[in-house]
Amino acid sequence: MKHGFGLLALACATFGAALADATVLDPEPVNDAAITGTAFPKALSEFAFFQDGRAQGPSGRVHPYALNTPLWSDGAEKLRFIYLPAGSRLTADGEGLLQFPVGAAIIKIFAFGEGADRRLIETRVLLHRADGWVALPYRWNAEQTEATLALTGGRIDIVTPAGEAISYAIPNKNQCKTCHSIDNKVVPIGPKARNLAAAWLGQMVKAGVLDRVPEGAGTLPVWAARKPSDAAEPLARAYLDVNCAHCHQPGGGASNSGLDLRWEQRDPHAFGIGKRPVAAGRGAGEYEFSIVAGHPDQSILLYRMASAAPGIAMPELGKASVDKDGVAVVRRWIAEMPR
Amino acid sequence: MKRIAYAAALLSTAAAAPLAADTHRIEPGEGAATRLQEALILAQPGDVIELGEGRFTLTDGLSLDVDGVTVRGQGMDKSILDFTGQQGAGEGLLVTSDKVTLRDFAVENPKGDGIKSKGADMIVYSGIRVEWTGGPKPTNGAYGIYPVESVGVLVTNSKVSGASDAGIYVGQSSDITVSENIVTFNVAGIEIENSRRALVTNNIASRNTGGLLVFDLPGLPVMNGGTVILRENVVSDNDTPNFAPPGNIVASVRRGTGVLVMANDGVLIEDNAFDNNPTAHVMVIAYVQPFDDPRYNPYARNVIVGPNAFGRGGDDPQLDGKEALLEAFGGALPPVLWDGIVEDDNGLRIAEGVTGWTLNLTKPGQSMAEARPGPLELTPLESWEFPEVGAPAALEARLK
């Protein structure tokens, strides 16, 4: 939990100076019409989520947040924000997804590199319009002065924090939906109460922008604070929930696989133990089951996590390299299962 | 001009086409991948995305999520989506919207599946070619044409070759027609899985490991497959050694299988031409693996083998005890192989003149070591009733 705040503080530090300025100067308000209209704004700056594009000082009612266990995207540094229009607030729905008013937006910035080499690569926005959520990707220019709509996504050569040179894929608009979709409707994924620090939720209540701190808040482990002595199961299940379950659940993009990797799924067969693949193709490798208890090296799930080859690698989108930390935790979880 | 023409058509025929319908033509060449994906994203219902002639080089999978769009090329050998250099996504083209028509283009060498349509009702695939051009290899993608979780599916006049699972795979769907396709050098030519009311007719399935498969598997969101007709297909020379990755259910298909029915409720096999399938022209079996799913019925029920033309076959079976079996049956096994497992009095039925052999097993999952092979001794049916099935007529009508 403490670490969650550490991350948040870190996120705040990156725009600290600008934040101070913003409180002094009369800030430009967020462009509500750009969020609720029917068009796809061509430039990220049209939304005015930030007072200074480069420094990412948030505008009024733009709230930074962090997740206990975040989605891994080739090691990208991510900054997350929620915008709530004036007079509106979030409502809690148990440990699940916070409910957003129409006119709200969720903003996620992806960056690579440190210090002077740090580059914003893309910013993804989810806009809650009257007829549902819309997901749009924006790509930052080389000068880092503006991000423009990248409906068709794109590729960019980067070096990951692990030192691997990869072709990083910015998703196209449809690919945004591939992950952000339940029963063919676009939905947010990240801001579930269980994956948000209870203290942050408390702050939001205090600020009058959330109705209450629900039971089950902050129950997912804080990934960045994990220690080798921590139990593997909650870490692994949280990792799979956050990285895989948006598709691998009923109504999700991979529903036809029958594999359900949600945190709340308690049926071992449903989350992979002794479960045969359905449409895995060569993704199954030499193996017969998603998870073989006690045998990580015979488990398709781990085989696919540990691969970066298209057609084998999971997740299919948003991954060009292997998350060695994620693989290590899931490996330990499977290895520790009674055979 | 196009819009004016459209309006005129509307006035003259009062057709219910959306006013905004338009044709967007995409030529191959510089930036084609981006132009094509952009057109697919910005299309309005009723629009046509027309692919020019030539080769489109793609590094990422394409996707379509707008209802009622037609993607149409100049022909399956003329407009080619080339995924040889694919770097991401699980398939070449993903369709997640309804009433889509895909016709007259090719998908080559996708890293995963060829074209997948998921939750995409009333879809038509016509004149599509999906091919892994290096021949059958386990590193090829799994499915060529892959509609799943859909109601109303027509796959016709298409060709698939090289799939490391099934060339044409229809899963967890209903009201399906798969007709006039040519499937070669796949592990399974055509597979109907956990689906209902499917008509598989007038196809040529040749040089696969197994020609036509009808499966029902446990543990899936949609189960209880059945009411499937296999009629007037040519199922010949399915003799390619199984090259599926081992974990997949089709990895268990024996080289040389014409038709394989596993589990399912109601399958009619009639008026097909079988030739030179060296293990068995027709194989009917219960689900063979252990399962823990109370919703699942592992038996093959109400399977009818009607009149078919059975040529040479069963003469080089990929079966344990092959030599003894061949000797016992005089050099070639009879056309129908049944495991003998019945749930009730509703197992395999045959028409007059159909011959076969049975393993005389009694329980699903029973060891082959307990088989007591013998000739098939069933009283032939004099007649039978089977519902007519297939895709809604509106899908066929869309191609006219």
C-alpha cells in the first residue's frame, strides 16, 4: 500500500513544478465538448487535460492515480489520470470498476527513457460519451510538443528499460477496443477499487468526487513492492487479472477459449489448471494444458507469456518483449502448486 | 457521382440501403496498410472497402468493427494481403461486427489465424483464399477461416491451405453453411466444433490429415453441438501426416481420416464421395479425454451414415495393431470405423449397404487396449428424418 503512494508521488513529481504554477495561474479548463462530442479530436491538446503538454501538469479536476498492480507494456512508464466534469463524481461498485459519469475521461501516458532521454510515446484516452465509451490513441511528435490522433496506430523503434531494442506498437482504435471490450461494448479496465489504494480512494471521497470507499478496496497486492518472500498466488493472480483477464473472461475478446483469468474466478479449471487449449494453435507449443500444477515448464500459459513471437506470444497486443518479472512470479506460483 | 448513382438506385428500387453507403478503394503500395486500416475504422454501415489488384504488405493484423461493411478484392489471386512480415496481433483480419461480407481476396502467411470473426452474426466469406505458402508446417497459423460465437455463417467458394489446425473452422456458432470450398494440406480440412445446424456441402477436402471434422468439446462457453449435415462432398487422399502442435485436439487426428465425428448430437453423412483415405473414410467416436463439466455429453448420438460412394481406403491405417487388423479384414478396413460406445439406444445408424467395423468399447475414455475389434453389425435404416439446416437464405442472396 505504502508503495502505491510512492508511485503516485513519483508521478506527481514529474509534473510538480507545473502543478504549482497551475494553482497560481488561471488554468485553462478542460474542453468538455471535445470529450462529449461525436468527433475524434485530431490533437490531444484540444482536450486541455494538461496545462503544459510536455510537463503534463494536469488541469483542474484531472486527478492522477496509480494502480497496485499495473498492466505491463514493454516496460513503459505510465502516468494515469481521471478527469471528472464539474459537479460530477465517481460511484463505487464494490471492489469492481468505479462507475464514471458521462463526460468523464481516463488518460494514460506512455513514456520510455530516463532524464534527458525520457520521451513521451503515446497517450491513450477513454472518453465517456452519452452513447458509451470511446477509446482513442494519440502519438507524440519528435519535438514532444503535441500528440496527434493515431487512429491506425503505428510502430516506433524503442529500447525498453530492460535494454531490448523493439518495434513498439501503438494500438489502432479497433485494437484499443479489442482489450477494452465486454460484450462488444467499450469499457475501462484499470480503475477497479480492488486495484486502487484505499487511501487514494479516501482522498477522492474527501475531495467530493467519489461517493465512498467500498469494501474490498486496495486488495490487489502492490506489484512494485513485492518481495521474494511474498506468497506467489496473490501476486500471480493479480498479474493475470490485470494483464490477461480483460480478454480472458466471459464476454471478453478471448471468451471462446473458456479460460477465465479474473481475480475473482475460484474454479481452478476455469483459470487453467488441467484445462486443454481450444484454439491456441501453435501457441500451445508442445503442451496439453494451460496450467499443469507443479510443472511451469509444461504449462501453455507460461509458455505463451515467455514468448515474444507473434502467433505464440500472449498478450497478443501491447507486447513486443517478455516481462521477465511477470514470468518469474507466475512460474513460482505454478511450481509451488501441489502436483 | 457514386452517391448520386446510389440515390437514383434508391429512388428506383426503394431499397433499404443506407444513404451514406460509399465505396472506398484502396490500392496496394506505399502506406497501404495504414490506408486500409483507416478505411476499415472509418467505414460507415453499408460501405464497401474495395481492395485494388496487387500485394498489400502488412506488419500488423487488420480489424473491422463496423456493421454491414463489405470488404471486396479483385479476386483471390489478385488482391493479396501478405502477412509474411507480421509483427503483431493474433490473426490477419479480425471482424467483430455483424452483417459483414468478405469476398474475393487472399490472406497469405499470417502468424496466427487467417481471418477470425468473433461474435459477428450474419457473416459471408466468399471467394477468399487463406494460404501458408510454405506448405504444411507446425509453425503455420492455426485456423484459416475462423468464424466463432456467431449466428448465421456462410463460407463459400474459398480455398484454405496449410493451416496447422483447421482450414475452415466454425466454432460455437449456429445456422452455418460451408459450401463449395477447397481445403488442402491442413491438419483438418473443415471443422465444425460446438456448433448447431451446420450444412457442409459440395466441398473438396483433399490431402489434409483429416478431411471433415465434427467435434463437440467440454469446458467451452457454448456446447451441445449437433444437427450437422455432411452432404455431397469429395473427401479424398487425406494422407498428410499430422503436423499440429501436440496440445491441440486435432493433434490426435489419425493421418488418413475422411470424416471424424466426435461426440455431438445428430450428424448425417450422405452422398459424399470418399476415396483413398488410408485410415478410415468415416470415424465415429465418443470424446476420448477425461473431463469435469456437468453440462457436457461425451457420446456421439444419432449419427447416420447414409449412402455414400466409398472408394479404396482403410488400407494403410495409422492405428495400433495395423498389420493384424489389415489381415483380419482382408487387406483393407471397411469404410466406417466406430468405437461402439453408446449412451443409450441412439448411437450410430447406417443405411443399407454401408459396411464398417467397431472397436466394441463401452465407455467414453476407455483404453484402446480393451478394444475387441469386429465387423459392424447394425440393422440398416430403411429411412430417416433429419432437419434441413444451414445459413439463412439472406446470406446467399447477398452474393447475387
